[in-house]
Amino acid sequence: MSMLAQYPPMGWNSWDCYGAAVTEAQVRQNADYMAKRLKAYGWEYVVVDIQWYQPTARSHAYEPFSELVMDEYGRLLPAPNRFPSSANGQGFRPLADYVHSLGLKFGIHIMRGLPRMAAHRRLPVFGFDAACSDAADPNSICAWNPDMYGLRAELPAARAYYDSIFRLYAQWGADYVKCDDIAREYPRCRREIEIISEAARACGRDIVLSLSPGPAPLEQAEHLRTYANLWRITDDFWDDWQLLRAMFRRAAQWCVHAGPGHWPDADMLPVGALRQCYEEDGQGPESGERSHHGWTRFTEAEQRTMMTLWCMMRSPLMIGAELTKNDDFTLKLLTNSAVLDIEKTSWCAHPLYETDEECAWIAPRRDSAGCYVALFNLSGETRRVTVRPEALERPCVRATELWRGETAAAPLSAVLGAHDAAVWLAEY
């Protein structure tokens, strides 16, 4: 799938802020914000996450065995009470058209398999002489969401069902599909990944294919590179320092597999206003203070560290915030062109060293004019972190720190607060 996703995709996903309960109005307001404030910096995908076909979704929680909206062929449809423009069988086409009118791209989340309701009702597979029950595997059920049966991937009916849904998504104008309950399910889902990928390629539209959740098995890297554009290297990532600290090891293992068309995915960026679908959640910063609910628990330093690591390892970037509630810090974090450019101008990123207290990464520029050097303070106390000149390919004539705009000469060194980061563009 190397023709798509030449650079790591950048966008917004509804999960961190709205869980299973996102509505069309909320998607549109975030798309409007992205078009106005973020598109110029490379942000382009607007992705509707899980349960868009579930009329009674109210929070991050799932409602087991609830009635789902689907057509006569067992293909899930947006719930019209949550996505009014989908009424009368229009699906996501009107919403996708709106997103496209803003100069952005549209994406959706799906679960592996087909709805168990479709199998129990023996609905026909669109364009194929078989029933959904013929393709379904009742012994293959997601451990955390029982809506779906996995498919008997060796049967032609399974490929026919995936063909039918991806052709529908192509008709809707989808540019991105996040397929869940699959990236860590080797070896059970190896063949199912292949037929999903084949269906995406054959649907008549360029659709970026993302596989979740992680951790994907490292030993399956070549298979993932062949059949997906991005795949999760971790379980759901949230605003917890221990999860961020653990990402350094994952990033070091997976960075060698990043390249045009195939990107190890460190998951979403839990910045800004999160968890908005909980009634008790706060509404973000007020009077200079942030509530414990509804706003990221990461410190500003930890958010710099996260953005720096994600960009150095060239992970996809998906914002989890309710964008319309961004404060000044969050907006500046997401619109630092010099840091975001690392994703498109570097290659072969890797760690120089890592200890319990600190870490350093290097990423050569593709134009051979310099390199990026990132320093991380992993400790809970202020400390100086340094990279000596001999760690660089060639002598550095000038270096600019990209978060603070400061210039320096080798050695590259910074006094960093707890869990903070600095990243330089070192010019040769």
C-alpha cells in the first residue's frame, strides 16, 4: 500500500473527546476549526471513531447487544439521530462532502468482521450468493465489544463482504478507514488483514488503511508494512506519564520500520479538552486553571516530550482534543511548523542513547544539510542533557532549538525541567 500515505497522516479523531457518542454537529465543528486554524500546518484528516451506527451511545462505554443501524445487506450505517444528514440511505456521503468542501479528508472507524445481528438474521452479502452467516465466525468475537463476529477469511463470502463495505465507503467518499480489533490479533487475523487490505485496494478509491489496537507484534512488521498504511504499536494511549515513558522503548523498536506508505502508529495525542462525553467533566481551562476532568493531565513539558518523540519517530499524528476548546498553549503545540516538518524532512531516526534519567534521538535530514537532535529529560527533576559533537555525522555550524527558538553551538545541551524535551535542527 505504498502509493498512499507518503508521509505520516495528520488529523483529528473523535475518540479521546467523545468516545462512542460523537455526533455530526461535533464532527462538523472540529472540521471547521481544523480548516481555519490547522490545515495550513498539514492537518487534514477528520475521523469519526467507533459506534457511529449505535443510536443510543452516550459515553466512552459500549452497550453490549444493542440494536445497530444497518442496511439489508448487513452493512452498518450512521445512526440518523446522531448524524442527521445520513437519513434516507445517504450514509456518510453528505458529511464527507462537507469535510471535503473545507479542503480536508474524511475517515471512519470500523470493527473487524460483520455485525452479529446480520449473521443471526441471515442477511445476504451484497453482490454475492451467500448469507452473512456463511462468512461469520461465531467463535471470533472481540473481547471488549461484542457487536461483531470475525470472518472465516478463507471463504470467498468473507472477501465478498469486505468488498461490499469498502465499495460503500468509497461511495461515501471515505479517505481513511481505521479497522479495530485486529492489529494485535496475530496469528488469528493474519489472513483477515490481507483480505481487508485487498478489499480496500479494490474499492475504486484511495483509502488509507489503519489497523488497531496495539501492540502489534514486532515480528509481523513486514506483513504489516505490506498490508497496512499504519498500525498501532501500543494499546490505547492516554495522558499518563508512565504510558509516555514506556513509549520510548516501543519507538526504539519500531522506528526502523517507518517509511513512505507504512508508519508505526504511537496512537493519538491526548492534548487539550478530552473526555467531553462525561457529564461530570469540566470544560477545559477557566481562570487560568484546568479541571481534573475534561482536560489533559499531561503537563506542558510532557506534551512537548510527546510531540517531539512522535515527530522524531515519524508516527502518524491524530489529535484527541475537542479542538474548539484549545487554549493558546495547545494551539501553539499543534502549529509549530519547524517541529512538524521533522515528519516530512527526516529519515532513519533512531535513539542515540537512553538511560533511566534521559534519552537522545537523532534523525538525518533527507537533503543532507543537517539533522534533528532531540534531548529528553525522563527524570522527575531538572537536569542538564547533552549530546557531544562526535554523535553527529559532520560538524555542526549552527543549531536552532525548535520549541524555544534559541540558537546554540556544539555540544548541544539544555537544562530541562522534569519530563521536558528540546529538539534542534543542526545544520552542517
